[in-house]
Amino acid sequence: MLLNCLVTLCTPLNGSVYRIVLQPGDDQALQFKAGQYLNIERSDGTRSPFSIASSPDTQTLELHIDRHASTETIIQQALTEKTIKVELPLGECHLPTPLNFKPSAPIILVAASTGYSQMQSILLTILQSGLDNPVHLYWGAKQMKGFYMLEQLNAWQKQYQNFHFTPVLSEASAECQWQDREGLLHQAIVEDFVNLKDAEVFISGSPTMVYSTLDMLVNHGLPKQQAHSDTFSYAPR
């Protein structure tokens, strides 16, 4: 489905990541599942995929886009144009409807960099549903500034007793005085769980990150069918 959307917000969250909020035009209703993505149509007609960070209940589309050479024109488009055309819904890595997880089974969300945006949609949907399964978000970044939603996540952790947030820095410097977890995401997960046989895991990041995480978690007892990532579709190995 192609939608013409109004750009209602385009603002930096840190030095490079921009939060863009789109509102469907022409009174069109949004239809997508938590965890899916959309394609933005560029001025030249080509399309680029971005995860949807908002939950399906909001009827707005929130995107987190890292500004670099390949996304510069999209950021400029959002800053200067009133409307953007998007294609959605896309992607097979999403929450089931209804949320039929095993009682007390841990739901583990694993994100690298702006891969967090997909996990935010999943996280918000679970928390707003009242589901009482424990939800664990592991978010990895190279430097502390990469945690561009740190304050909000800490607030949600205080608000929801079943939500647990673990930021993991891979390149912590002495200057940043980081006092939380360091290393690789899968290392932190393996340290925190005795066994993953009942867990449902959603992973977002580069193919290398996704498959290395998958292998380590499977070795730690996670059944492969309980691991979910769009990487399995667009970059199968």
C-alpha cells in the first residue's frame, strides 16, 4: 500500500540520528504489525527501507534514521518537503496477533545501533498490551552517544516492572566513564540467562551481527524457530 504522509516532525536525537514522524494524509488508516518496516520513496523514485519505531495503535509513523551519505537526501527531503510517500507494511519479523507467547516465557529484544527502532515498536506494543511476560531489551552501540533514547528507556523501566533494559557498549573509552555492560550483545545475554529454551528472541542489526548472535544463542539452548529477524529473509545464509 502506498501512502502520502505529512511530515510532522524531523529533529535530531543525537549528533546523527534523526527522529521523523509522519502522519497519513487523506484520512487513510495505517495498517501494520509491530516490527514491520516501510519503504520511503525518494525524489528520484527509488525506495529505501526503514523500520517503523511506533506501535500500530498510534496511527503515526515514527522513524529513526542515521544521517550519512546514503540517507542524506532522505533527511533533506523530510526537512524541506511537506509530504513523503511511503510503502507499507513490509517484513515478516513482527509480533504475532494475538500475542500468544507462553506464560512467563522471556521475550528478548536485541538491537544494534538504529536497529533499536524496530525493537521500540515491538516493546511499546507489548508494554501497552498488559502482557506480563518478562521483556528484556539489549541495545548495543559503539559509543555512549549511540544510545539516543536512553532517558526514555530508563523511564519505561521504572514504569513497567516486567521490562528490563541493558545497554552494551562495544568500544567504551575511559573518558566517557561508562559503568554498565561492555563487549558484545550475545555475551551479555548468555551471562544473564542459564538457558534460552523458552525464550522468544527478536534481533535487528547487520547480517554479521544477527548471525553471530543467533549462533551463540542457539548454542545456549535457544531453538532456532524461536529466533526472529528480517535478516533471515533479505540476507539468508
